[in-house]
Amino acid sequence: MKVLVAIDGSKYSQAAVQRVIEQVRRDGTEVRVLHIVEPVRAYFSAAMIPHFVPHVAAIEEDRKKEAHELVQRAASVFRDAGFQAESLVEEGDAKTRIIDHAAEWNADLIVIGSYGLTGLNRFLMGSVSDTVVRHAGCSVEVVRIPVESEPSGEAKS
């Protein structure tokens, strides 16, 4: 079985890693930990923040370095748990690259954390996990973190 675990360093990604460790058989399972670095320049133009532009390349290099460290740590956690695991960092649009990489690698399962975005944020930004669920050619598990419920009768502040 090939399991693609797409992570971003959030607590949701940590929960996705733990879910795979808890629920997937180790024998014959290959785990690939993937992080997508979305280019900073895709969000800003020179006209928006001219003093920022000269620093974009250095910022993107720092982000790539952090991404490599992130996926290597996660792959190490999988190896320590008895899985065959490797790490990979790619650049581009996270939604597209996760789906494409899963297809190229012939993944059997994609495991991804959920940000739980709601309302206008979800409408405007879209959700990586929603897009992956809708368009992936294999099974997808979206790992959520349970919200602690308030005791009855108490209002949320």
C-alpha cells in the first residue's frame, strides 16, 4: 500500500501523521511525506510591496529549507514507528501538486489534515483538503481534531 501524507506543519498535519501510525499496517506500506511550498511571489506583485520584492528569493529559500526539515522529521517519525518512509518537497499550488503527485506515484491513499476553515475564509481561500477529496483519483482521509464541547448551559465567550 502507498500512503501519501500531505503536511504543512500545523497541528492538523501532526494529527494526520499520528492517524496513519495508529491505523495503517506497517507491513508492505510505503509512506511518502509531502510538503508543497507555494511561491511567495504568487501572492504579491512588485506594485503591492516594492520594498519586499528584493527579499522574495531569500524568503523562498528559507521556506524550502524549513519544508525539507519538516518532512524529514515526519518521515523519521514514520520510520521509528516501523514504516518504510521517504520525504519530498515540491513547489507549486498545494491543491494541484498533491493530487498530481498522488496520481504520478500511484498512491492508494492520501491522508491530509483539515484546517476547518468556515464561512467567508473558506469561500475566498478554498480548502486544500476539500479540493483533494473532490479530485483525487484514490481514497482520501481528512483528519480532523475534535473540538471540545462546552458544558451545557455555558455560553462561549
